[in-house]
Amino acid sequence: MDEFARGNVPSSELQIYTWMDATLKELTSLVKEVYPEARKKGTHFGFAIVYPDPKRQGYRVKDIGNTVSGRKGADDSMTLQSQRFQIGDYLDIAITPPNRAPPLMGRMRPY
């Protein structure tokens, strides 16, 4: 959370221009276009919304879903709008290589 404090953003920030109906799978594809390491089959993408918390003068985080490069998953078709993403929020994406990816939740099948 400190990375978002006082209007700062992480040093590895990537700006993406998208629509509210963009799916997590579409966002995964956009990241893979500019970050070659994320193209490896089995790379795990963990999505979270970082949004302002007026009560605490800081930010809160809401985990919203996961995708895996080269596999279909339950969260693939989830949209930003369905998770109440708002203009001004940040989308935090944790990218984990396949050899260090966390265990998968739910059923995922190869493409």
C-alpha cells in the first residue's frame, strides 16, 4: 500500500487505456504485449483494485480475480465494471512466473 501513498505509483507502473467492460483475460493480453516475460505458459496474473479510502486518508485493496497464461479459468470473463472499478482507481496486477505460481483455485483447463 505504501507504493500508492501520497499519489505515488509503483516504479513498474504500466498505463493501460481500456474500457469498463474489459475482461481480465483481455487485460492479461495487453500486459503480455508489452511484458515478454509474462507470455510464458502458466504465468499467473493476480488482479486487485486499489481504491481511495476516505475514512483513513489512504487506499484499500480488493482482490478481484486471477488468470493464467495459456489456460482457461473462471475469472477470464470478469469485467472491471462487474467489480465496481471506478475512474481514478488503480488496477494492481501481480505477475508470477510459472515456476513460482501459487496453487490454482477452481478448475482451469488448457486452451
